[in-house]
Amino acid sequence: MAEEKTSLNPLRAVGAVLSAFGGIRRGKDSRDDLAKLKPIQIILAALLCAALFIGGLLTLVRSITS
């Protein structure tokens, strides 16, 4: 039985991006994600995570400096 090529699970894409941001990804898991996720899913998840990270940093800095 052939394994499904793509997965529309957004949590899997976010998990892949967060583990890549942290640098704690096993090679096998990275290859599995690249095989199962579409590039647009990874790009959108990365943009979302980066925006949340920057927003969190800005909020933290504003609360500390005020």
C-alpha cells in the first residue's frame, strides 16, 4: 500500500518548523516531513512562527522598558 504523499495537518508543519528553529530535529524526521508536507505549508508555518516570535519579543521589550 502506498503511503500518502502529502499531509494537510498544519500542526505537523508547525512542529517541523519549531523543531528546526530550535535545532533539535532528527535527520529521519526531517526527511519524513519533507516527503509528506508541501513546501507552501512549511513556508506559511515558518512565517507564522517568525511573526509570533517577533511579536512576543516586541511585547516583552515594551513591557520591560515601560
